[in-house]
Amino acid sequence: MKLEDFDFELPTELIALRPKNPRVLAKLLVATDNTINDFQVTDLVELLRPGDRLVLNDTKVIPARLSGIRSRIIAPDKLVRANIVINLIERSSADTWIALVKPLRKLVLGEVVDFELGLQAEITDKLNGTATLCFNKNGKDLDECLSKIGSMPLPPYIEKKRSADVRDEVDYQTVWAKEIGSVAAPTASLHFDKNLLFKLEEKGVSITFVTLHVGAGTFLPVKVDEISEHKMHPEIGYISEAAALEINETKSRGNRVIPVGTTALRLIESAAEKNGVVSAWSGKTDIFIYPGFKFKVADGLMTNFHLPKSTLLMLVSALMGADRIKKIYEHAITEKYRFFSYGDASLLLKKL
């Protein structure tokens, strides 16, 4: 399939710059192979059935966007300073991160960028548009420092309109966030609050937590015309033995397993064997799901509405069919659903 097959026109006023408040009042489009209906996220309590299992990603977003100063002596009596903007994208050790840096081309290896609270980072490598930064703090000390001086790494289409602020520290984090490591939120999960979780469990809907640390690759555009040639950015994930057992038991009973968010879906499909059995798993996944993919675990998906020509749009097209997704998105645009990370949600069901 070609990249242009996943393009569509979206009115700019439908791009959400802030989430619905309260978050559970976001609109929810529910689609099957032949029906499309409009609800709110709070209606999940009625829409889901006892025995269904939601799979949630418990990764925690770090304040990965940093502003620093690079100082350079260009003459014995002349010191030049430049502002440097850094977006951390992948941790490689306790004190080292790979990052997107602006302006990268003006930095040289060995230079040091200064941040607030005495934090410093040396540029130790430059490769494929990224830089490797070695900090003067590590582990929890580095994490605590980043939490104080960093800001939430909002998607580029939001950052073009406004800067991250204190509201985003809550808005861009799930209520169950636990495992530190993401540089982007699993945004379908942003629609839940603790009360909704309680009501779902009270009804008999089970919850399983897995971890996939979302990388900056989620924002990277597809640059090849033939989509099968696209390579995904690897992301680190974990599925415990208990989580695998819960998923397998649900499948064996004939109940539905519904991941919340494309990250949770990609992780459980990465860990599934050909017969659909999920095993405990840890490591990096670069699974790319596009039309033709055979789903082994997921019976549906709760997700937001995605960017044109994005790998996430290709994923939902694989789940529901490319022609079906076009109709679903046409309905969403007509009904003025809010799109992308802070937008409304959809519940896509391939198994009733």
C-alpha cells in the first residue's frame, strides 16, 4: 500500500490543544464492521461487558523537554552563548540519553550544555539527526532534577501553537502512571479517571497493566512511499507473568481483550505467539502494524483519532480495514470530533 492511501483532509479547528475537562466527558465514537454510534467516555460502563479485559499502559511520561545554554569561547576576551532546546527520546544508561537537539548542527562533540540546578550535559555523539548527552547526574538524582527543570514533551503540532505549562503536568499523564520512561503519553488512557476505573471494575470489567515506554518515534513521519518499507523506532516494553496469565485466561474464556491505546496493543501483539498465547516479555519492540497484519490477541481497541499518513492510522486501518476507517473518520469529522493527543476517543470493535 502507498503512503497516500492514508491521507485525509482535517479542518484545523478540530485539532485539540487542550483536553476535555473533566476528561471522562470526551466524546467516544463506537464502531464495528457495520455500525457507528456516538457516546461519551463515561458510557464505557454500559458499553463494556462483564468479563471484558482492558489492557492499560502504566508508563510515566518524564518532563523530557529541556532548555539550556551552550557557552563557547571564540576569542581570548569573547564568550558567546546560545540557547539550546533538547527533547530527550531514549535513555541508554543511568546518566546518558539520546535526544533531539536544536540547533544540532552548531554543536560539536565535547561541548557542554548548562541547565538549571547545576545540571550539565556533554555532547558525546551525533548520529542520524540525534545527539547523545552524558549528564553530570545519574539515576534517581537525574530523574528528580529533570522533574524540576523539564517540561512536558507535547506533540509538535501542539508546541507550534503554545508552550507546555503546569496544566500539562496533569493533563498529559495518566492517573495510573507508574513506570518512569516515556517521552510521550499513551493518550487514549488520558480519558480515564479513578472513578471511571472503579465503576468499570465494579461492573466486572477486568484491568491488566503492561508497560511500553513511548519514544519520540511516535511523532516521526513516514518518509517512504511504499509503507512496507517503513522502519519503526524501537521502544522498550515489559509484560509480567501475572499480566500474561490474566490476558490468556480472558481469551480462553472467550471474553474480549481490549487494549487502551496503540502502545498497549503493539506490546501484547509483540509478545503473542502464533496461537495467540501471550508470554511474559521484556525487551525492545519495533513491530509495525499495517493492513494485512493478523491480530492474535486484541479483539478491539480504544484509541484517539490519528494524524494523516501516520503509522497509528495504518494500525487502526489494519484492525478495521482501510475502507472502514475512512468511513469512521469521515463520520468523526462531520460530527466534529476533536483529533489527536488531547482529542476525543474511539472504541473500535472487531469482535462483538
